[in-house]
Amino acid sequence: MKFSKFYAPTLKEAPKDATLPSHIFLTRAGFIEQNGSGLYNFLPLGKMVYDKIENIIKEEMDKAGALETSLSFSTPANLWRESGRYNVFGKELLRFKDRKENDFVLGPTHEEAMLNVVKNKITSYKQLPLNLYQIGLKFRDEARPRFGLLRCREFVMKDAYSFHKDEEDLTREFENMHETYCKILTRLGLDFRVVEADSGAIGGSGSKEFMVLAQNGEDDILLCSHCNYAANIEAAKRAKKTCDEERPEANFASKFHTPDVKTIKSLAKFFKINAFYTIKAVVKKAFYEDGAKLVVFFIRGCDDLQETKAQNACKALELIDAEKEELLAAGLTPGFIGFIGLKNVDFYIDNELKNEKQMIMGANEIDYHFIGIDVVNLNEERFKDLVEVKEGDCCIKCGEKLVKSKGIEVGHIFKLGTKYSAAMQATFLDENGKAKPFVMGCYGMGVSRLVAVAVEASFDERGIIWQEALSPFKLVIILSNIKDEKALNLGLGLYEELKKLGISVLLDDRNERYGVKMNDFELMGFSYALIIGKGLENNELELVKRKDLSKVKLKADTALDTLKEVLL
């Protein structure tokens, strides 16, 4: 491709709302342009990168035995009503009516639609397993679209759905997709981790996220410093916390006067103990389809509540902080809440408190706490994983310290089980002729998002540094002076020969200053630049590697052979 015939409109200034490198550089370098709030057009350079990503994904999915489909962007709302998600998904689901007043949604995900593809068509266990995937548009009506391609409303996702006769076969395919995703991200040249994760609005279990490590990552992840354990902070687990400081002792459980001691810090100071031996109450207002109510979560005084875990524990659609007036109206005593004698309020206790001895917590009475409390004789259903795991906590697998890192989610795989098939009555006949709902898996990967993620993982102050697998052009030939006939002829000759070899090459034959051409090369991030300039008088060319801007002198008469060695 000749740059004089190419379309790549560059900008000197970044968009006013652009804060992340990927948003700044992809826009300035002419890869994408904004078309509306959270809506982006891919320009030729951007489409070239996107196509490389899509092709790698497609190749690996096909190798893994999945079959490609293409489903409608819009989905009849009745399918979402069947699954029960239509009224609970939230405002991110764009609902609309057609001219006949029929309800539709723009699919943010396609569990229902893909299940409907096989429903009443796959009728026997002999036709299973089956894995169907598509690469297509999705829409989530984000309240605050930002960060360019990382948090937009319309995006392209690869979503796959597998159908099985039992959990054992689902586990096999889950591992198959795990390995496939690792192969995809490795081919893309990305530094990633597979982390345990929350299933979110998709539901199911066995959830794993694929996180690309990046300094501007939107997610906090915890990595073990010794083994391969990694988890999103929303799902991270730890080895049970311990404390070497002396445990308080009371001869028996009793109520103790603690005037104006309303915080864990003041409580620990009052009794001269570590907050590890106190129990903290966190009250949230939980929203459900049929209304809202207060829920109390009990954790160690030295811990913090992880809200996603809390939301999962009480199966709420949303949690918000409860106001003091709401606590009082419910008969709760702010600053002195405990689970003994707690009435008319749902409550849950963190798993690590189970069977703890000699603890101190609120007595549900102003200025009083219980001391000498043993956390025993409670219903097993009360105990949930509630705490936020932090850097420095110990790994649940090997006991070594956890460290915090930043990551950007690019893929998520789930074991859905029968969540959707049972709700939508999608069944098959098993070996005994009995109707059973499909056991399902779900496997998503953000295709358009990966364009931005690749930039976040590799850039400098000058611009993008594409991994070679993703660079739109492997080489740009820069003619410092297009009026130099000798340089032009050499550039054209090398350009034609490299094209014949199947190397993606761009000939910068624009009538622009040399500095402009070099700035564009650095901004756009092509893997290499071959400079044909004044050095040609001495039979010398210069090859610049974008990754570190290192330079190598080449002999003009043997440049083609050298380029073959470097580029092929």
C-alpha cells in the first residue's frame, strides 16, 4: 500500500475526554473515530488490526472444534422473559418496540438466542456435545461510556455456547476453551493471567476471567507470589487469617458497658485488643424484584466487606449503603449491632468467623457490647465468603503472600449448568429416554476491546508499539525526499519485492517533511521503518525497530536479503 493513496487521518491533539493511552493514540493515529457517545468507527488501520485479532480467534476456535454461526443483533424479548433476565438485567439492556409494538432487545449477550437455535432440534444425547460460536455486534447501554473502546456501548464480541449431556462433559469443554483462550492471547503477544472471577449477570459457576496485565487496568487482581493462583478482587479467596496477638478471654459470654464506643477502632482501643478479635456489622439496603430490605453482614473488625460477594450471598439485584434513619426504623442500633438477638433482619456471617472463640461484638443496645462470644450453633446457610482479600493476605493454595496488580478483562468463561435450559424448557433425551435440560457453558472474548487492550499493554510517550502479530504493516518504507529519483526507484523496487513475498509493507511516498513521516511511524506503531535518506549516497539505509527505536545500518544493494531475514 502506498501512503499517498491510504486514508489515515491523524490528529495533533487528543480528544478532550481521552485519558487512557489507547483512546488517545488510536484516535490521534487514525485507527478509530468517535461516532457518538460510546460509539466508534473503525478506520482502515483500525480495521486491519481488528481483522488480525478476529482471524486468530477464529482459527483457534475452529481448531478447538467449535462451529461458527451468526445470530441476529436484535433478539425477541420473549426469549429473555423465558429465561427470567428481561426484568432483572438492568438499564444496560436496551429494550425497544418495532412498528407492531413487539418487544425486542439489542443483545449484550446471546445465551437465550443461541439456546433457541438448538431447542427442539438437538433432541438426543447422541447429538451432544456441541459448541456454537459467533463474532458479532453487542450493545450495552453504559451509563457513562468512557475510555474509548474499553468502555463503549456498541462492541464486537466472540461469544460461544456449548451444550452437554452432563457436568463431566461440560468440564471437559470448559478446559478445552481455557486452553484455547490461552493460545489466542499467546498468539496476540499479550501478557495475561487466568483469574477466578464472579459470574455477574450471566450466572452459573466455574467462572474464570482472562486478564491482560496493564498499568492502566480497570480491574484489581491478586496474584500469588509463589504459585499460579490469581483472582479478580471480587472473587479472590485467601488462607484463613490469623493473629499472633493475645486473644481476649472472658469467663462467660456477657454484656459489657461500652459508652460511646461506636467504631471498631474505638472498640479495639477500649479493650486493648487487636481488631482481629472483634466482629463488625455492615448494613446494606438490598434491592430485589419485589422490593428492598436491609441486610446485615458480619465480618472481622480488621476486614472490609467485598460488595459483590455480599450481593451474591443475599442474591440481591443491587446493594447500596443503608442510611442511619433506615437502620433506626428497622429497630437496629447503629454502632452496636450484633447477630445475637437480632430480629426482623436477614444477616450473614463471614466463613472465617465460623467456630471462632472469645469474640467481641455489638449487643443491639446503645453503649453495650457482648464479650466472650463463640460463633457456634448457627445455621450453616448463614456463613458466606464475604471479605475483601487484600495484598499481603496469604494464598489459599500455597500460603504465600498475595500481590496486587492491574488487569483488563478480555475474556470470560462460565459453567452455566442448566440455569437457562431449565428456565426455557430446552431438553434432550438421555440414555434412558428421560428428558433433561441441556448442561451449558458460555465463553466470551472482547474482539474490538482487544484492539485497545493491545495498546494499553504496549506503548510509549511517542505512540503505539504493536506486537508483530497485530501491526497493520510490518514495515513502512520512508522516503525522506520523494524528489530524489534514485531513492524513489529503490523504495519502489523494495516495496514490490516485499509485497511478492507476502510481507505487509507501506510505502510512505507522501510529499511531507521527513519529521512528519517519522512522527507518524512512531505514533502508528508499525513494527519496523526502513529509512531511505541521505545515507543512500554511501550505499546505506537505516532500519528502525519501533519497539525500542534501535537503529541498524543496511547496505542498499543487499537490503532485500537483510529484510527477508528480519521480516520473514
